[in-house]
Amino acid sequence: MIVRDTFVATTTAFLDDPRTVIVLADISAAAFAPAAAQHPDRVINVGIREQLMVGVAGGLALTGLRPIVHSYAPFLVERTYEQIKLDLDHQGVGAVLVSVGASYDRAAAGRTHLGPADVALIDTLHNWTVHAPGHRDEVPGLLRDVVCGQESAYVRLSTQSNAQAYPEAGDLRVLRDAGPGAALLVAVGPTLDAALDATSDLPVTVAYTHRPRPFDTTGLRALANSAVILVEPYLAGTSTRLLSDALADRPHRLLALGVRREELRRYGSAADHARWHGLDATGLRRSITDFLSPALV
């Protein structure tokens, strides 16, 4: 996984700061072995005990350290949600959670490794920053920003990738301007390339972000017209509330696309799952043209 390699290299460099500590639950332990040999007191592997991993991070944060906590998305967020809620949020301390696997990168491993509900769960907590980078070259800068901060952050890494990186695209960045009155499509993280392909000949302005939390509502209001399309790489509708609230004073229609709630009960590749959920270019185009059809005739 190239993106995980980028994360490991970047995070290892952060250990030069004595405030930084990495907490693992076996996942990626081999990749961090050189770092552990160099900093044995600040690379902690608790074994296959994900709840303990977050509890340890909370304790370390209480001493003034900045924990970086890492595992697969369902192990890091779903399995440990109570510890995130109590040992981080309730204690008033921050940590950086970094996942791999995203919604279905390891679909061949079965349902245990699928995590499309992770950002929705993080949304139940207060004031978290969430990044879903769409390219490995976006990872170092955003990791540096959250590790150097004080608050809690969730960084969602994926093997799915756009062709080009946009490291400064925390706020919405317009990549295709279809002019006044055009529908607005907001693509989050690795959904961008499929969204661009799906709308290549449609009157749709496409904007990109790798930071869905806090969502750039100011940028949204500046760009949005009467039709808004949201494409996210996790559970469909996760950001609907934020967009609807930001546009509450304007008449608008909103189409929210993402991983469907219906469980597929299939294995296959990540590309297979993107297609089955309608998140490939063909599926997105079908949904978008159906949504915009009155304006396209």
C-alpha cells in the first residue's frame, strides 16, 4: 500500500519531536519496526487489543503527549467507539486516529474489514477534524497539520486514488467551472476522478475537498446554486446535514451519493465494490443525469 508507506515514513519523522507517540494494535507493526528500534518508548504495540490501544492513547494524552493511533478503519473507529468517546472526548484530550482500509479496500477479507460508517460515527463526537485524502501526496502536509495541533483528528487513508494531488484542498477547490447557474458537485477524497469523468460533458461545476470536517460551508455557499451533488467515499448521506444546514435559507435540491446502506454480502475487489455501489464513473453519471434530467432536456 503506497499510501500506507507514505503515512509510515511521515509519522516516523514526527518521532523526532519527543511529544509524539505512536500506538498500534499489531496492524502495521512490522512497518514501524525501524521506528520502534530507534524510539522504543514512543512506539507502543498493545497487540490485538484495539480498545486498549485507544485507552492507552488517552492516558498518554493526559500526560501531554500527542498520540497517533493506527489500525484498519472498522477496528479503529467501530470497535473502539466507546473508548474514543470516554478516554478521549470525555477526558478532554486529543489524539490523531489514522486508519487504512477505508470503506472497502480490503473487501476480499470480508465484512470485518469494511468500514463505511466510520465518519458518521466520528460525527457523533464534538469538534473533530476529518481528512479523507485522495492522493498519497496530500498525506504528509495534512498529517503535519493535525499532529502539530491539540484537538482530535481522524485521517482516513485509502488505496483508492485520484491521478493528481491537491494538498491545499481542505477548503473547497474548484477543478471545473461550468459557469453561472450550473449544478455544483462536491467530491470528497478519492471520489474525484470518477466524478470528473462522470460529468465531463455536463453543466456541472466540480469542487474537491479532502477535509470533510470542518466542512467548508463558506465555500459551499459561494459556489452552490439550486442543485447540489455530494459524492463521498463512505456512507451515503454522511454530510447531508451539514450541507442542508448551510443552504437552509436557499431553495435547493441535494443528491447525496456514497456507499449504500444495503449490505452487499460479496467479496470482490475495491473496484468491484465501487461499481456495485454506483461510485464508479458509469454509476455516478447514471445517478447525476437522473437527478438533473429536467435541466438537461
